[in-house]
Amino acid sequence: MTSDPTTRGQELSEAVHSGDADAVVRLLRAGVPAEAADAEGRTALHLAASGDDPAIVRLLLAAGADPGRGSGEDGDELPLCGAACWGRTEVVRALLAAGAPADQKEGGGFTALTWAVLNGFADTVAALLEYGADPSLPGPSGEPPLVTAARRGSPSVVRALLAHGAAGRREALAEARRWIDVDPEQALRESIAETWGPGHETVTRRVEEDGGVTVVVELLRDGVPRGGQERQTGHAAVATLLEAVSGVAAPPETLAGRALRWGAPERDDWTEAVAALRGRGDEETFRAAVAWCASDDPLRQAFGADVLARLGFSGGRRPFAARALPLLRELAREAVDAEPVSAVVGALGDQGDPAALPELLRHAGHPDPAVRRRVALALTGLVPEGHDEGVRALMALSGDREARVRVPATRALAEAPDASSAVREALAARLDDPDGDTAAEAARGLARRQDVRAVDVLERILGGPQPDGPARAVALAALEHVRDESARRRLEHTLPRRR
């Protein structure tokens, strides 16, 4: 091995670049300094951090690499910023734990938090804030991170910043509102034209993530992406979040418009609007929700049902429950489309009133699995002893072709008070279910009924290769129902297999 520092640094960099941890260890043991740099001044730590190789990052840190040392020709590129820019959260945590300054600035005045916020990496933002990064420290443009996150349209980044007291709420709210009605693809195309000039070929991708959609517009040259920009579409959710923490009460119809704009109940724009309205619990919101439920628009009906589900619930108080239940039951009888049916079934489940059982059971065979899953969830703990129709529905749902339906249905059947042989056999039929969570719920249900068939399945789950996860947690909870003392002791000492 040559003793030339640059050559030795190059060898270490090449080992890091190829992800060869064994080669890195050999070089370090042979005396190559952990902070050796290649011909371009790039340190091995910066390469490993940017390339998302936590194992090699930890090797270099353990060998003495300085987590705060700059890299590159000008020495102003930081490993922490390189990792944060690409959302390498595990690497970020390793560097911070080793003493990397959370707010250290690199060339251009960027901090790791600036990069993570700019690129919408909420987990990375949360890690940096946990280690003391200043949530209000302005970036190179002089604006606080909250405004940058609002412009990007990232609800999860905004939540993380707000949880740590980030400043700039008024400016961020104005920015979020400004972008609500902007076409993100058109805005990105215009920005690319300003940066690279007009007339370039572009391609657009849409990625479902972070409670919404990220729109990516890439510049093509000879058919190959050469650059691009992206923006998320959660500006309405961000505005609603910021209004809530600022004590601003947007009109109910404004929030409904935000929720319905994309027509997707699973998006943050919808769920944040629902949460804001539920929290008010006033007569104006109740009347608005009633009007939405009476609408001819299925999505507006679904939104109204979502709001009525837990309107004003607080500390065990349900101020609108008595008035909401008849309206929800009527909507459950009349609704046809999957969105309002799913929403009203969930709302009736939240009410927790057995009087709604007829309306819930009428949808147990709905063609949409999302609705059937909602029915199974709503029936959990609601079917009284002796209610044959409810028990038959749960038995049928526990054998559904969709695992996402079988799991809550088997859980509901396990918790039902019925201990008949038919219920036990329905649970036994799920013991070998290909979905481990379903099998665990079935075993728990049999254990509650003192059926010895549960023991072998509990042992299989507890001794399986997964030391964590829902199935093991359910199996552990089932042990309290195993009365055979020797069997219970054996199960309590069954450890996961490790390979």
C-alpha cells in the first residue's frame, strides 16, 4: 500500500463508494486515517453519509472521523448536510449522536435542517429537531423553515416544526393559502423555464406520499433527465394546521372546499379539515355537517359523515351524539356510493350505539373491501350476546378474501361475548391464515374461550422470527387467558427464533 496521503484517501473513498465495509476496515487497520480525503478533497465520511451507508458511517466515526469536518474542494460540504439533503435519517442520527453540530452551516449558509425542510424529509427534520436544531433558524434566503415547508406543501414537516415551537406562523399561513389554488405542475414548468430557458422537453411524475401527492417535473435532454423540481400538494392541509395553532377559524364551507378539492378522503387536506371542524363542536358546524350529509354529492356526504362522527367529543362528552345518530342511520340506509357508505359506517362505529347495528349489517357484504373493513371495525365490541345476525356477519367477514378485512373481523369475533361452537370453529378456521395478524387474533379468541387449539398457534407465533410486530403483541396479550399453568409458563418463556 502506498504511503501517499492522497492515494490512501482515494483507496478509502473507493471502498466507501462501492459499499465494501470489509475493505474499509482493512484500510483503517492498515493505518489509513479515517479522515483521509481523495483528490477532490472529499472525505470518506461525507461520501458514506451522502450515499446512505449507515454501517460505514459508524465505522468511520468509531475510527475517529470528525462528524463536523467539511469536505470538498473548498472544505465547506458537511456530512450532516449531505445526509439531510437526501433524507438519510439513520445516517443523520448517527452523525448527531457522534457530536455533529445540528445547526452547523455549510457553503451558501445551508444547515442540515434547511436541506431537509426544502426537500420535504419529515423524518429527517424530526431527528434534527430532537437533537436540538433551531426550528426558527432562517435559511440562506432569510426565511424561517416553517415558511419554506409551507411553500413546499409538506404537512408532516410543518407538524414537526410546529411541535418544536417554530416561528413564522403568520407568514407561513399566508404562503400556504397563496399556493392552495395554484396548479403545481404549471408552476414547476414555469420555474424550470426561468432557470434553464424555454423550449426544453419535460416529463411529469406524481408520487403518492406524505398524505398527498408530490409533483415532480424533470428536464429532459436527449430523453434523459438532467434536472428538475418538485412540489407537494398539501397546501390546504398546511393552511388548516396553521390556522388551528393560530386560533383562526376558517368558515366551514372553506374547509369543506379544501377537503373536496382533490376528492380523496385519505389525504391530509381532507383529514385536517375534518379534525378542525370536529374540534369546534358548535351549532354552526353541526348544521353545516347536516347539510353536507343531505347533499346529492357523494363526497360531500362522506365529508359530512366524517365531521358528524365525533363532532365536539371531548373528555367523554358527546354533545351532538343524540342528534347525529338518527341522521347517520338515515344516510347509511340511503347511501350507495362507496365513499359515503364507508364514511357513515365509520361514523356509526364511532358513535358506539348498538341501535345502529341494522344499518351497519346491511353493508357487511358491500363489494368494496374498504367498506367491509370499516364494517368489521365498527362492529368490534358492538355485537351483544345473542345477536345471531351480528355474529354471522362477523364469521363471514373473518373469512373475507382480503386480509385487511379478515384482521379486524377476526379481532371483533375474538372479542364478541358469544362462545358457541360455531364461533369457535370460525376462529379455528383462521389459525392457519396466511396473514399472521389474523392467525394471532384467532388464537386470542380461542384462548379467551379456553379452547386448547390456541396453545400451539400461540407458541408458533411467539417462537417465530419476528421479535416485534402486531402478531406477537396479540399473542402475548392472549397469555392471560391460558389457565393451564404449565402451558402458560412455557409460552411465557418462548423466545423468537433468530437466524
